[in-house]
Amino acid sequence: MPLVPMKQILDEAAKKSYGVPHFNVNNMEQAQAIMRSASEVESPVIMAASRGALKYTDLIFIKHLMMACIEKYPKIPVAMHLDHGNGLESVKTAISLGFTSVMMDGSLKEDAKTPTTFDENVKITKECADYAHKFGVTVEGELGTLGGIEDGVGSGVVNLTDPNQVKEFLEKTGVDALAVAIGTSHGAYKFKIKPDPDKNLLAMDVIRKIHSMVPKLHMVMHGSSSVPQELIAQINKNGGKIAPTFGVPLWAIKEWIAAGVRKVNVDTDLRLASTAAIRKVFYESPEKFDPREYLGPARDAMAALVKERFIAFGSASHAFDYAPATLEDMKKFY
């Protein structure tokens, strides 16, 4: 199955009420881990390039990493997504390179730190949606801001999404999906205590209210890594110094999906899995120096985690449910 618009992946997920994980790609090992597991469990894939990845790897290199995945696994539907675009130029660049989906994070100014007003967000997001849709490209917007800072993105302040603004935002911008803020944050340091249903660390009512008001909206959750405690323990056992921290539990993500979330962004978990595997090699076999001897285990660890997420979010076994759409098809739709 060829490269597909992300909108098709989300539309199909909505039909059967499952979520699709979005994984950020920085290098070959991550890309291979994602696709190996997707092929094993037959899941559609959303592969993304973040601001930090672009700075580290370069957009052209990432594009060809993703295209290699599509060539290697031609039957798996893959959307190439730009994560946290910060202006029309970044969106134009991604589209020119063949990305089938872009996020315009109009919740922040171009410095990716300063929150915008509602009207400012609407203006830039609409400009990007109008441009992208001419090419059949899916557009994700954001309303509200997350805590934390990762890859240079984030205000460090949580501003929960106002459900009463969502319908107006959708009507004025025309986006296909919307990232909402309910208390999650970028990075590994999300919560100092373990979330549970009684501690109200996550504003689950915001998601439920939005879904009741706009039931066909594809909601997106950023900052959704679970920060597995066994990975933290392994890293620290083998020389790391990660402070106590907790991520978003899988039970919460499953509740989000039941309430209309269709795309769940996971990045930190892959970093933790990779680091835990590499530290283990270095600690147990300090004589090793061949990158293949530690990047190979890192790739295997990431693949295991990715597989778990495909299964937990419900996207496993759904790769072949539908015939692939093209950007040309989506041009006619828009």
C-alpha cells in the first residue's frame, strides 16, 4: 500500500473506534523499529518529523528514511507527517517534499514558545489549511497548550482546551484533526505522582465534552508517552540519573480513544527504550565499541515497545481494511 493521506487513516480509525499511534523519527533504527512492528501486527502507521528531528537529521534525510520504509513495506499504509509546523513556510517545505500530513501549531508563535491568542491561532492555521488542502494534504491544528518543552517546542505552561471554542475553531480553519490539551506535557517529566482516576491530573471531562459537541472530530493527544517505570529503572541501574517521573498510563489513553481520540503521539517512550538498551550494553560489555552492537539492541527494544502500542491502541490488524487513497483523491474531496 503506498503513501496515504493521514485523513484516511484517521477516518478509518473512527469507523471502528480505535486509535493510531504517531511515532517521531530521528534515525534509521527508529524507522526500522516502527515498520518492523507495523508489519508484524498489520497496523497503519503515522511517521512524523519533529522540529528537533529536523535540526538533528534534516528534513530531506528524514523524508528518504520514510520513503525507504514505504519501499520496504509496500503493503502497510503510511502517512508522512510534519509535527509542530510553526508557520506557512515550514508547511510548504514539507508538502514540497511529499509529506501527506502537516501540523500547524498555531497555539504558539513562530518561536514555538509564546502562546498566541485565539484569533492569531485561527489566522495562521486557516492559511496553512487553505494551502495544504490544495495539494490533498491533511492538516492538524492545535487549540490550547501543553506543559513541558521537548525538541524546542512548548511554552512550559498548560492552557487547557476550551470545549466551547472548538466548533468555532474548526469552522474557521477547516482542519482535519485537532490536538487538544488536557494536562499532558512534552518530555519524560510529565507527573511527579502516578496518575490514577481519583487524582484529576488529566482533564478527561474536556475530551468527553468535546466529543459530545463535535462527535466527528478526530482529536489528537500530544505528550502521550507512558514513561514505563521498568525502562527508568533499567537506565538508572546502568549508570543513568533520571529523576522520579510518571507518564500517561495506558488505561487513560484507552479512555481517550473511546471518547474520540484517533491519533496518539508517542516519542519519549522510544527514547527511553533505546537509551535503556544502549546503557545495558555499555554497562555489561564496556569493551564494545561497534555502534551496531548497541544500536541493534536499541532497535529491538523500540520495536517491542512500538508493537505494544499498536496493540494497546487498537490499530493492530487494521492495515488492510481499506483501499489506499491518494493525494489526488483528497484534492477532489477538498
